[in-house]
Amino acid sequence: MLVSGDDALAHRLAAELRDVYRQQVTLLVPPSRSSTGPPADANAPSGGRALALLGRVSAGIVRTGAGRSAVNGGAGRPEEMPVSVRETDDPDDVALRDAGVETAQALALVHEDDETNIRAALTARRLNPRLRLVIRLYNRKLGQHLEELLDQAAVLAVPGMDADDIDASTTVLSDADTAAPALAATAVTGTSKIVQADGLLLRTSERPPPGRGGTVDQGLCTLALLSSTSSDPAGVEGSDGSGSDGPLLLPDDGAVAAASGRGRIVLEAVTGPEAGPGSRLSGPALPFRELFSRRVRWSFAGVGAAVTALAVASWLTMGGHPLHAAYITLLDLFSINDPAVGGEPDRQVLQLLTGLVGLLLLPLLVAAVLEALSSFRSATALRRPPRGLSGHVVLLGLGKVGTRVLGRLRELGTPVVCVENDPEARGVALARRLRVPVIIGDVTQEGVLEAARTHRAHALLALTSSDTTNLEAALYARSIAPDLRVALRLYDDDFATAVYRTLRAAHPGALTRSRSVTSLSAPAFAGAMMGRQVLGAVSVERRVLLFAALEVADLPQLEGHTIAEAISPGRWRVLALDMTAPGDRRPDLSAAPPDDGTHHTTGLLFDLHPGHLLRPGDRVVVAATRRGLAELLGPRAR
């Protein structure tokens, strides 16, 4: 396995392939990043400032130990196969040949620069047409075209290539897209996670521990039991190294029945229309109530009422048809009628009053035109948060990850207020198009979070590229609203554990969550390198549960077994069966159905009979731990 990258994702992916799939890995990194541990980039915590911030609230509350490297692990772990690290400034022909690309099984290109990944992918496809490519690319449309191009190049170079190998030949993924559903759901519901499969939203929700003699809604199935210390303010948010106190993934029915004091994560299937009212990302381009201010609208209403009253008075005093009276009133209003010299006194008084209303109408029309011009000019500018806004999500950072999370939150119909320091950031244009309020400023400066109405917010989602900034913003937000739900983007597990325990101890009544983008996205990249389709990854505290679509053929743990026999507690579980005919199946279940105006009906069946026999032509959706998925894919991978 070859991994080429220049940030933390490359190291996390190499560790995933080595620790979980037991693969021989060669890591290509720039010379400045070739260290034994992850790079000290923006995703890693800045030691001095971060620890100083943490010490302000942790003194006298909790003591934490020093961190260890995310790639090499800590002391006491068994000896593992080392990762071969090679230094190269650019993954060109020479570097790829020296790394063994001509005999490699798969190559992952996870550089932050899309152009570098594309150039290296074209080179690698020329050197080894049978090579499985996994490319990190933020641009979705470009990724689709690139995937088709590289697959076509593989077919032309190797005419007899098997169709299954072609499907897994090139996979384009985005770490932001992979992590966005879990991050958005964390902000909205705290622990709910969403994975899309064949047009369905698979939603995992937390259930509290059942009371004495009570029952809990199991949904489709129970996916995990939460940590036994999850209700303890000083408890650890469980990770892979939490031991028996950590979360238990994919338990059997006996373990679920025996764990009466633990909360649990259950699976629910929700169709698209039921997922929420926010299916449309954007509303009208410029609503009428935003075109004119309330004062102007009320002024027009007053003038209209006055004109109507004058028309009625003219009809009652002069007689005749009502339309004629209204016509005479409008002529007097615009001062184009003859003066009523020598007319009846009632008529003269009405003409004077109508002329006075006409004089009032002129500045009102000028004000309306100026306000309309100002509204059209500000329609392309950034909105400010409304004064009465409440129950919203404050999103900090509109980079790659923040942009995808913003789109997910708007799909869920959640009101959002964004805070970004760079006015030219990637997500500012999307926020402007969706008419989402954006505040340009440094989140660590006083007054910025107050302007985002944080004291009335439902949750704060800190997704900047700096762990220190995220921590400082979370601490400041907690000083504004102690019961605010906070979700932070943090890289290092030990640093995240220290933050989690301290915030839980300082604010036991508030919900705190820490998430790592690389830990959420690395399993999907590793699964794609192993040649299987990972639909998504959801976080269960600090651990990860994978959803994958697998062909039953050549998988001895599934082929020829019943549904009941194919379940392995703690490792994997069959969730659904694809009932679509093999020739009509969509190759990518994780993608949204095509928007061609037709209604898409899912072919996934979740209510499976325990005695159903899995045959070679079946395709199933499974939930698996990282090691469980590696075990499922092990025979074919070897």
C-alpha cells in the first residue's frame, strides 16, 4: 500500500492500514514532514498556548497525562509492522517508481493540493494500469470526470480487466464530505449521526439507559452501548484505548439486555422527505419583506388606507358610480385634476385633503426606491444575524470542512450563523448564496461570538483548522452560555480527552463533544484502498463505526450463511439487503439519487428474516468496526 500526502490525513491513513488491515505501507511525505509522528500542522494542537488555555479551567478539577503520537501509538502497545517513510518533494515518476508503484496493490493520494493529486494519479495510472487509486479531491464534479477518465485509461491499457476490478479501480473521496454528516449531526442532536445509502438517510440516535423495568425503543437494531462513564462528569469519552469502560460496538442481544445502566446507539431509517423541512437549500432570492423595511411598508399601508377613505367620502358626497369616485380621487392625488373653484365646499375640502396625501406620497416613493436599490445591492453582500434569532447553530470556520457542514446543516433545515476570519474563505460564497448570516472577524476577539447571538444558540460547532482557536472559542462561548452544546474539531485523541474531561467537569450540565476530521475520514479512505465501498463513518464517542456496501461473493463469512449466522458481535452486522437486480444496481450507494425529475425508490430491505440465505449475487449493507471490516476483507485482500 502506498500513501502519498502532506498533512495529518496521510499519517492517520497509514496507521489505519497498518494497525487495522495489517498491510505493508510505504508513506511518501515532503522532507519537512518526515517524522515519526503526525505533522505539527494546523490540525495538531499548539502545545504551549493550548495547554495554557486548558490549565485555566482544569486547575483543581482534573489531572491529565501527556499525549502520545497518533501514528505510532503509546507505550505498552504490541510491536507493530513499521511504516516505510520516504521523502520526496513531489510524487513524480521517479518517486513513485522508487516506492514500488509498479507492484503496489493500491495508492492513496491525499495531498491538500488537488492539482498534485491529479498529476500523480495520471502518472501512477500510466505506470501501473491495474493499480487501485484512491484520490482526495474536494471538487465533486471534477472528481467524477477524473474517475471516468482513469477507469477508461485502465480498460484501454488492460483490455481483459475484470469488471469488479474496474469498479474499484479509481475512487475519488473528500475528507470534508466524509466527515461532514457526523459533524453536522453532532451539532444538531449531540450524538446522532447520518449516513446516506441508496436515497435513504440512516440515522443513528442515542437512547438513554432504560429505567428499572423499562424498555428502550431499539429502532432497526442496537449498534453500540455507550461508555459506562458517559454519565460521569469526570469520565473519559471512550476511544479505542478505553478498555472495558469504553463503548461496546455491535453488541449481541445478550449484551444489550445485560447493559441496563448504559445508554445505547440505535439505527433508524428515515426517508428523505421526513428528514426535515430543509430539503431546499435556498429560499426566494429576495423576499418582499426584505425588499422594503417595516416602516416603509406601514407607510404605504397608511397612504393606501387614506386614499381609500377619501374615495369612499367622495362617492358618498358626490354620488355616482364608485369607480368614478375612485378615478376622481386618483386625479386629485397626483395633482392632474382641475381645481374645484366654485364647486361644493365638500368637494373642495376633499380635493385639498387628497392633494395633501399626494404630497406625503412623493417622499415615500423616493424612500421606497432608495431602499429597494439598497436591498438589491446588499443581496450580494453578507447578511447579519437577525435580532430575535434563537435556537440556531453557530458555525466557526468556513474552510473545506466548514463549507460541507454548512451545506449539511441547511439540508437538515437548521438555522446557522457563521463566523469566519477570512472574507475570501471558500465557504463565504456558499453562505451568501444560501443567505446565511456571516460575521467576519476573529472568534477569539471579544464581541464576535456575542454578535453571533451565541447566548441564544442551540449549539456551537468549532471547525477552524487550529485546535487552539477551537478550544479558546469553546471556552469563551461557555463563559457566555454555560449550558451551550459545544462540538470541537480536535486532532489528537489524548488532547481531546483532556479537553473533554475538563469541560465536562467544569460544566456537567452541558453537552461537550470532540471530533477529528482525519479519524472520521481515514477509515473510508482505507476501505476504498482495500477495494470496497464505504458508505460512511459515524463516531461513537471517540471510536468509529463504518457502514459499507459489500458483494457477498467470495466473502466466506457471508456467502452461504443465513442472516443470523452472518452476524459477528463486536465486529460486524448485516443491516440491509439490496433487492435491486444486479444489472440495475447503482454502483455508488453513498451518492444521492440522480436529479432527473423521477421518483427514486430504494432497493434496500432492512426487515431481514434471520433465516434468509445469502447468495453470491447478493449485495448487503453492513455495519462494522474497523477491525471487523478488515477481517471481512482480509481473504480477498491477501
